[in-house]
Amino acid sequence: MSKSKPTPKLKPKSPAKPVAGSRSRRIAVVSGVAAAAALLGLVSYTATKPSAPGASGSSPVADVSVDPSAGVYAELEAYARRDPSDKLALGRADAPVVLIEYADFKCGYCGKFARDTEPLLVKKYVDEGVLRIEWRNFPIFGAESEAVARASWAAGQQGRFWEFHRAAYADGAKEKGFGKERLTVLAREAGVPDAARFARDSEGEAARAAVRADQEQGYSLGATSTPSFLVNGRPIAGAQPLETFTEAIEAAAEAAKSAPGNSPGKTTGGTPRNAPGGTPGKPGTPEPSGAGQ
């Protein structure tokens, strides 16, 4: 009986060497996003952690301090869409600084930011072409949060997002809830022209998909509370004092000036609120009022 010849062993091929630059960049991007998520998640937790036994008062989000000199993650600048057709954005698409806000209409501190801080940022920076504000629906308080998020998107399809935003965040609006009839009232207050279309869009798949995409982006950053922000890649959590935002915006604007080619964000004057990506009229500029809860 003849013996079969042993099968020759194949020498394994050496794996192709990855391109060093490409691999390093992927690692840097992943590390940057992970670090930012950890930072935002930590600050979000600190902002919403349970009070100590015997403590009184509501969530201390507004008291959280975020150092404006904290890390800036260049990779996170890519989260800014800068889409001139974005109906949920305010200001020039080429502004040097983009503030992204992840918020819930049922969030009291989001309302505080909308009433007390955002109008000042609009007047000082958006109107001057320095800042663009991009809204992300980040509903975390249940069915009504989801419903009003979709409704805000639907209002935006008719060019009335910021008017709806102002009506929904008006002092005392949150306490009235966001049931179906209430959303219809808010749309009317916002001047949404086609009520039937608003109702259809609010319940449509496009609205659900848009809200879901915003949520997923926020969760990928480690956001666990509202409001949460990115200012040209710098995470900020909570309705911080005005100075926190002005320092972050001015630092980002200064950095943009020294960037190669000074781009994106070459401002050319004009009327930013009516520029592509803005909204006609004077949205987002209600008179400041007291803090909401």
C-alpha cells in the first residue's frame, strides 16, 4: 500500500501593509470622537445626576461649569452640515463658527437657553455673519417629545421652524403640554400657512427619519442630557452662562481666521437671517424672559 504524499504547506502571505497616513487618520478620528463622547457624557451625567439625599430643587444643569479652553476636537467639526437648504439652521452656511444644539422642547433648560441666551448670540454673532446655529432634535422625554420634534420639522418644511421654536419655548408653553391639538395651536402661532400639510408632515416617515438621524448623531457624541452643544468641535453641556458661549465662539472665530485659506467661513456681509440656511423675518429673537424649569 503506497503512502500518500504529504500536502505541501503553503507559506502564508504577509498581510498588505496599511497606508500609514490613512490608518493614523482613522485612529485619530475614532480617538477624537471617543474622547469627545466621554467628555460630553461625563458633563451630561454631572448635569443630571440625582441630588444628594435631602437636597431640594430641580436638575442642576444650569450650574454645570464647562471650561471654554477645554479640548477642541477637529474631527467633530464634520458634524456641522453647513447645508444652505437646511430649514432648521440659522445664519450663513459659510460662517466661520457653527454651534450645533441638541435639544428637547420639553426640556426646561433648553427653554432657558432659547429665551435668555440664544437671542443674544443671534444679535451679536449670527447677524454679523460670524455664527451659524444648527438645530438637532434630541427628544428624550417620551412620546410628546417625539411628537413636538416632528412638528418642529414639519413647520420647517414650510419655512417656519424658528417661529415654531419661539412659540414652543415661550415662557409657560411647556406646562401646557404638546398634545396634538396643542401642536396645531403652536403651528398657527408660528404662522405655518398650510395646516393640513403640517398635520401630514408631522406624522410622516420623513419627519420620523429626520428626528431619528438627529438623535443618532447626538447619542454618538455621548450626549445624555439636554441641551448639549458643539461649537466648532468643542463639546458644551447644559444651559451654561452666556460667557461660556461667547468665549467659545470667539475662540473658534479666532482659530478660523488663522486656518489655511481662512475657510470655511469667509463672511461677506449681507443679511445672515435671510441668507440660505437662515429664515425670513426675525426668528429666534424673542425678548429675554425668566428661566424656565
